[in-house]
Amino acid sequence: MLKFKVKDLSLAKQGRKKIDWAESRMPVLAMLREKYKKTKPFKGYKIAGCLHVTKETAVLVRTFIDAGAEVSWSGCNPLSTQDDVAAALAAEGVSIFAWNGMNTKEFYWCIERTLDFKPNLTLDDGADLIFTVHRRFQHLIPEIIGGTEETTTGVHRLRKMADDGALKYPVFAVNDSITKWDFDNVYGTGQSTIDGILRATSVMIPGKNFVIAGYGHCGSGVANKAKGLGANTFVTEVKPTAALKATLDGHSVMKMDDAAKIGDIFVTATGVKDVIIGRHFRVMKDGAIVCNTGHYDCEINIMDLEKLAKRKRLLRPNCEEYTLKNGKRIFLLARGRLVNLSAAEGHPSEVMDMSFSNQFSAQLRLVEFHKKGKKLPINVYTLPEELDQHIAGLKLKTMNIKIDKLTPEQIRYINDYSEGT
Ligand code: ARJ
């Protein structure tokens, strides 16, 4: 059985330093690690993971291993793997199959290798691993006790699978925890998307017409960070409530057909395909910068851009210049893949600390259930809110922030509906 495949093992030393840095910024996960390295609750359990290979993910992997798990890992996006981190994990003896710049065939080959050890737990970001299991490795399903899913797009896919009766084992939607979506999706995406745009272009943000497609948790995070940096922000939406919220948050809301003409920088954050297509490229200003921060690379129709272009060249890392037949230039970042993870390092460690504490807790919950001999009915579950309050409480503690506590009298007041004016 192949143990690992990474780009270059000699990058391990540099990767280790990166992971050490992330570790020093992830105190909540460190507490979980400290607690469970003694009791090793994952002993005898095998986790196959498919999630961006970053320094933060490496800290999560180390936490699982210290808690007794056997782990095999692949990346969940062809352009997001940090090769030095992958090398460091491989050098530590972790089974890992990931390198930056892989093609689609290699992507699935890596996922398949993580199934060689016949896992009994799956961990996804985007649901490609669990989908592969359901489609082509059904024989593994009887041994799998459950899975977890990191992101909005993956949860959406899994809920559709559950509705269709196609889901064959229970899953925790980690994304739906407050300490995930209300922080990672908002502040994480907000900062790391800007980070990716800056590393790929180094343009000035103030004064730019900044168009954000989608005003969900991720889109609103990006829009509000861009606004804070002095950009003129424009939002496109399909959902009336989200469009209204964007308006009241101070952004100009319009159709993409109108925004396409005035934007200097475009970011898609919708989870939907074909948000920016040929007719939009055709009317864009010379020099427009276009990128995506949604999970899949289908939001910007690159085929349309290719058809309109007479020339393209890589001008800077992650910044491709397309010269259209009409003479205008459009700059596509990170080939339309997640700009924050391809051109930058993903969300900051501090916010991933909470997301991954949820991941760890969700996997642990599946194991604890299994140990009790119980069978969780097949469904997509949300973690309990008490866990959110617990994780948020720990995070505050590590930040040395103290908050008030309800008095018994206040608790009585809250629970008493008879008191009014
Ligand atoms: C690992 C990351 C990082 C990072 O939690 C985020 C999410 O929902 C993803 C959608 O694919 C990306 C994931 N994410 C963001 N930043 N995963 N390490 N540094």
C-alpha cells in the first residue's frame, strides 16, 4: 500500500516551521489535543480526510493522530495544497496524497489512495470524498460509521443526497455550527480573499469599484472588508432578502450585466455556476480583475473567456492576462479556483482554530456514538449549540476576554413569560 505522494520531500523542514507557526495560533485545538492525547479516543479508528492541505489542516491532522486515529489525507482542490506542508506531514509518517497543480485525474487518484486503508470515518470539504465512496467504493460503506463536512457547498450536496435517499451513512454538517459559518465564512473569507487578490496583483484597493457576486456569509465578509479598505462596493444577488441586507449594509446592489461595465475587481462567492459569462466579459473595462472565492471553479465561465480571447499569458503567479479580440485585457486570478487558498494561504489560523475544533468534535461524536453500540440514523446533522458556546467560551479565554454571567434573577426573568409592563 502506497504511504504517500507529495511534490518534494525536501520541503519538509520549511513546512514544519509553517505548521509550528499555525499551531501557536490555534489554542483551542491545542487544548483538545492536550486533553485527548492521554485517553486516545480514536484508537482503532481510521479517518480518510479530503480537505485543503494547509498549515492549519496539518495541525488538525496532528491532533487526530495524537488522539489515537489512523489517518490518510488528500487535498480537496487541485491548486490549494501547500507543498511544503504536505512534505512535512509525509516526513512525519502521515499517509498523504497531495501536491499543488494536479489535474482532475490525479485529484481522484489521490482520493482513492486514501481509501486503500478502508476508513471507518470520512472527513470532507466539498463532499468529493464521500461522493467517490458512494459512487465507486460502495463496498466500503458497511464499515463506515459516519462522516463530517466542512463547507457550505458540500453540505448543500449532502442534503440533496439525503433528500434523494442516496446518502448511505450519517454526516455532521460542521459548516452549520455558529462557531464555523459565522466566523470562518465571514471573517476568514473576508480577509483571505483580499489577501489572495493582493498577493496575485498588489493593486490598490481604495477607490476601486469592487463587485461581489453573492451576499451570503462569504460574500458579505468580502464586501465588508473591501468597503473597510475604501473600495466602492457593488453586490449582485438573486435572493431578495440578501440583496436587501447588502443594500442596508451600504453596498450598491445591481444586476451583473450592469456591474460588469463598471467593476475594476470582481469576486464570485455564490456556490452557483455561470455567474460571470461571455456577455459580461465582453463589456468589462480594460484591466478588469476577475476571481472566485466559492468552492468550485464553475462560477466564472473560463471557456467563454478563452473563446473571446486572442492571447493569454501568465503575467505574475496566479494572475493570467487575457487579451480579448476587442483589444481589452482581463486578468483572471488562480484560474478561477478559490483565490484565497490558491493565491494566499487560506483563512488565518486563528479562525480555523474554531472550524477545526468543530471538525474534531464532530468526528469524536461519531466515534463515541459508535462505542456505545448505537447506530445514528442516516441524516445530515448539525452539532448542538452548547458545543458552539463551549468552543466560543474557550476561544474567548485564550484571548483573555471576560464576559458577564446571568444572575439567578435574570435566568428567572428569561424563563418567565408573565412579566411585562
Ligand atoms: C484549511 C481552509 C483554510 C485553511 O473552512 C474553509 C471552507 O469552508 C472551505 C471551502 O473549501 C475552505 C476552508 N478553508 C479556508 N481556509 N481549510 N486551511 N487555511
